[in-house]
Amino acid sequence: MDSHTTYTIGGLGMLVLFALDYKGSPEFRESFKKGVLRNRTVTYMIASLLVLIAMGSISKMVKAHVPDLMGISSIKALDYIGVFLFAELLNYVFHYVKHFGWFWSFHFQHHIDSKYTVLLTSYTHAGEVLISGTIMGVLMSVVGFSQEAINTYFLFYSLANTYQHSHANLSLGPLDWIIVSPRYHRIHHSKSYRANYGSTLTFWDIVFGTAIFPKRNEVVTDIGIHGNNEPFGFWEEFIYFAKSRKKEKVKISSEQLV
């Protein structure tokens, strides 16, 4: 699958999911109310689009300049199954780490909103996405997955990531045990749990013991974070990592003086 096809199918699928939330979610529409909410939402959406375009260029550049050390792409089944498991493992590790220490200052933007809608897919720090995405691209290329397999994974990722943040709590039936569903991912966004770090598949959550599946018809509603002075507003959130780093240094210095 080439990059153009990936963008086309992914873009259309995401538009459908956004349209469903716009139609069925008052909380989605409230995010466009005049003021800080609208400014934050629109700016994040523009930033996310620019990052998506940039990642496409970075992916091509990485694949062209990073050596293929293992030649996995010569075995089609291993190429496509392997890229899903490997990329999901990387995503799981990155996601888990982002929930702790200074790395949280790059990820809280995705969790601070108490409204659970597909707009959460836009509320991400551009630096976080570019850095983690580039590292993933380099590692996937070094392992030797083909560009077609990588494109297929990223298409699945873009659709699954939008789907799992649906306010409508869509379901794929029995596949909800494998593919991260909205009700499963709501638990990750809940104030009451530290679980469900899988990006699109539940596989690594199950392996590492961090999976909590929702009870029958359970829909978690306590969405958001227990505030620790995290700001609200695009630019305030964007530069918070620098302020957070300064606070951390001051704290360490004070401890050393004791």
C-alpha cells in the first residue's frame, strides 16, 4: 500500500468518525464554543494536521537512509504480522513511559479534557508525536519491515486511534477483545485506573498485565486527570514541559542542600 492510498483511506475514515461524533455528541460540539475551548481545539487540530504531513515526509526519509539489517520484508506474513506486533510494543513502551515523571508534561494534554470525544486524538504534543514517531520509523526500518507493511500499520493506527476515542462507544463485537475499543480505552482515560496502555491492540496489555476489560455494558465516565497545576490552553500546554523541567531542577537542588 503506497503513501497516497494510506492518506486517502485514513483521511476518509477519520472524517466519518469525526462526523459521527459531531452529530451525536454535544460534548464534541461544546469544544467549538467561542473562547478558550474553540481556540484550543482549532489550534490543536491544525497542529495535528501539520504533524501528520511532517511524519509522512520523515517516514520516507528514514526508510531511504536507514539500513535494513534483518531483511524481514522478504517473508510477507512475517513482514505484516511482525510490523503490527513490533510497532505496538514500541507504542506500548512509549505510552507507558509518558505517564510518569517529566515525560507526563508532554502527554497530559491528551488526558486533561473531561470530555471523551474523537477530538482527543488531536490533543497531543507535536514534539511528542514527532520524536516518538521518528524513533519508531528508524527502528522499524532497521528491523527491515517493508514500506508497504509500515504504511498498512499506520493506516490501521490512524483509524483505530480515532475509533477508540469515539463518544458513541462503537463496538466491533468479539474483536473488542483484540482491538482497543472506546469502552476499553475510556478506562485508560479514567481518573480511577492506571491501565490499558495499548495503542490499538490489547495484546501487550494482556502480556504485561495492564489490561482491564470493561464489564458488560460498562461505560466509564470519570474522564480526565487529578490536576497537578497542569495548564489548560494550547500554548500554555505546549511550553509546560519547559516550566515543569525547571520545577524539577529546583526540587532536586533543594533536596541536595538538605
